[in-house]
Amino acid sequence: PYDMLVVGGGPAGAAAAVYSARKGIRTGVVAERFGGQVADTMAIENFISMKATDGPKLVAGLEQHVLDYDVDVMKMQKAVRLEKKEFIEIELENGAILKSKSIVLATGARWREMNVPGEQTYRNKGVAYCPHCDGPIFKGKKTAVIGGGNSGIEAAIDLAGIVEHVTVFEFADTLRADDVLVKKANSLSNVTIIKNAMTTEVLGDGQKVTGLKYTDRTTDETHTVDVAGIFVQIGLVPNSEFLKDTLELTNRGEIIIDSHGRTSVEGVYAAGDVTNIPFKQIIISMGAGATAALGAFDYLIRH
Ligand code: FAD
């Protein structure tokens, strides 16, 4: 068996693998797609100590760093089941079973998409999912936020301090966000909130976003709004479906961890966007991956 098996090859998984391997213990990494969400990212300007980098460069760096050590990297392999027997077992989609004394789950998350024409074409060209990451790109420009839940209204308040104007589009006739956030957003002169709005298309000039189309659900009329950026804030879905019956998850499917990265199953640790940590960022996931690996190592030396 492995001493530590890491499931996931994003920033959290890569950090966990490096920390594990540096302890001289038998380490494996199984990842569906090495790099995770970073592979889908263009400009990265908040990875401290690197003023600017991009997704592909950071992914190459993650992989090189892991491969510098004696780590079994199993790419393009999906975990479908976790079970604790004598060892902890991870079953892969191809039927293979990997055994390990400890596990770090770092399977990340995915942003829920609008699934409207233009969204894919203009992803990273105006369509964005992370205000902490891409807010400054739209400095002085008009932007839209899709979704009136807590993350949408938080995004609108955050962006209002950077961009010229923010319009929030909410599908329902009420906002799901906390009252205190809604009050704050309503108090800002450069935030407009439109309810009963169904976004139907992302518009662009072939290079970048120029606007969006939405239908007013009360009148059925279609409107066009000029914006340079569209932040989609309709949910971040943790990749934890395969763990539903084995680990304690939040009602949103996030793996519940403590300060050592421990989950509800002994010997199983977790890190990064798949967990219930409040903020989902590259630098935070890396720190969480290191924490989980050290937590798991602490467990191993006691068992
Ligand atoms: P992920 O990066 O999601 O990696 C998950 C890993 O697990 C992947 O290797 C995946 O293939 C694997 N996996 C999933 N399920 C399974 C399974 N069942 N079996 C095996 N492997 C599995 N953050 C910033 O700090 N700055 C930015 O500028 C920034 N820009 C972003 C732009 C975009 C478009 C997106 C989508 C995100 C951005 N983020 C940014 C957020 C950042 O990418 C994430 O917070 C970070 O990647 C989370 O790391 P992670 O390792 O927890 O998960």
C-alpha cells in the first residue's frame, strides 16, 4: 500500500504530494486532469511572489515540482469510491483498487455555468467566475454579475469598488442573499439589481465580451445590456459526489474538515476547494494541501 495517496492534482493535491514525498514515505497521486481549475485559467495575478503568471505555466510548475520527487503520478484516472478496510481503498473508474494507509482528498470544485450561447466562446475573454481573481481586469468598465445569492451580491459589492458600474441579474423575483448584503449593495450608487431576469446570451465582437441579452420574465421582453465583463455566480459545486455515503459533507457537498485537514473518517484528510474552507483560491488551496499532508503524516507516525 501507499503511505499517503492524494486524490486530485490541482494546487491542493500537488502541495500535499510534495509535502508527503519530502517525508520519505510512499506517495501516490491520482488525478483525472493534472492542474485542475488552474489549467482553465489565463492570467493569475494573485499568486504571491509572482506578479503575473498564467494557468498553463503554473500547472507545468506544479507537475515539475511533484515529479522532482519519488511520487507515483497516475493521470487521467478518476476515483469513484472510498472505503476503509484494513487499509483505505480508492476504487478507480477502470476498476483498479489503490490501497493506502492515509488519504488526502483534493478533488476541487467546478463553477456552475449558465449554459447559454457565447459563454464558452468568451470564457476568460470577459466571462469570469472569480471576482477576487479577475475583478481588476475590469477596472473602470461596466460589468454584470449573474446570480443574486450571497456570492453574487458579495461579488457586486466587491466589484463596485473597482469597476464603473455593476448590474446584478437574478432569475427569481427575490434575492437569496443575506439582508445585510442586499442593504449594502442597494446603498451603492453604481450597483443596479434586476430581478426576474433570465440571461439568454453572452454577446461579443469575436475577441471579447461586449454585452449580454436577458429576458424580463414578467413581460417576456428581451433586453440587451452593454458590459465588458460577466461574473457568473450561480454556485461552486464540489467534486465530492463519490464520497456522499462515506464522509461527512455539508449540505452543499463540501467535505467537512478541521484545522488539521481531518475528515470524519480516520486517516482520511482533505484540502482545497472540495472542503468547507470559506475562500477558494490557489494560494489558499496550496496551504490547505500542505496542512492536510502534515496532518496525515502526524496520523501515520501515531499508527
Ligand atoms: P482543483 O484545482 O479543482 O483541482 C482538483 C483536482 O482533482 C484536479 O486534478 C481534478 O482533475 C481532480 N479530480 C476531481 N475529481 C476527481 C476524481 N473523482 N478522481 C480523481 N481526480 C479528481 N484562484 C486564484 O487564486 N487566482 C486566480 O486568478 C484564479 N482564477 C481562476 C479562474 C478560473 C476560470 C477558475 C475556474 C478558477 C480560478 N481560481 C483562481 C480558483 C482556483 O483555480 C482554485 O481555487 C484552485 O484551483 C483550487 O485548487 P484545488 O486543488 O482545491 O482544486
